[in-house]
Amino acid sequence: MMNDCCDILFIATAACQIASCLNDDELGLLAADMVLLSDALGAIAVRRSLKDEDSDKCDTPPACSHLF
């Protein structure tokens, strides 16, 4: 549990340091870009997990395997 707190403190400290260097418009744009990055990383992680599960089920590749 303490490890989670250290991660949160590190991220909050980084956010404060970054925010001190940006104006409001730049900060808003960076925040939106970070949300996009987070969503993309989450989607990649899910696709990897599904790919691993599919590879255990059969030898025939799924129709959308080129997307993974």
C-alpha cells in the first residue's frame, strides 16, 4: 500500500513542477494530450491481453489480427 502512495506523491509532485512552467492554455493542452496517451496505452494493454488469450484458444488467427 505504501508503494501506491509513493507513486501518487511522485506524480503529484511532477504535475506541480510541470504546471509551474506552463501557462493555462499550455497546461490544458498538455492535460488533454496526457489523457489521450493514457487511453491509448490502456487500449494497447487490453489488446495485448486479448491477443495472449486468443493465442491460447486456437491456431487460426482472428480476422483483425493485423490490428494487434
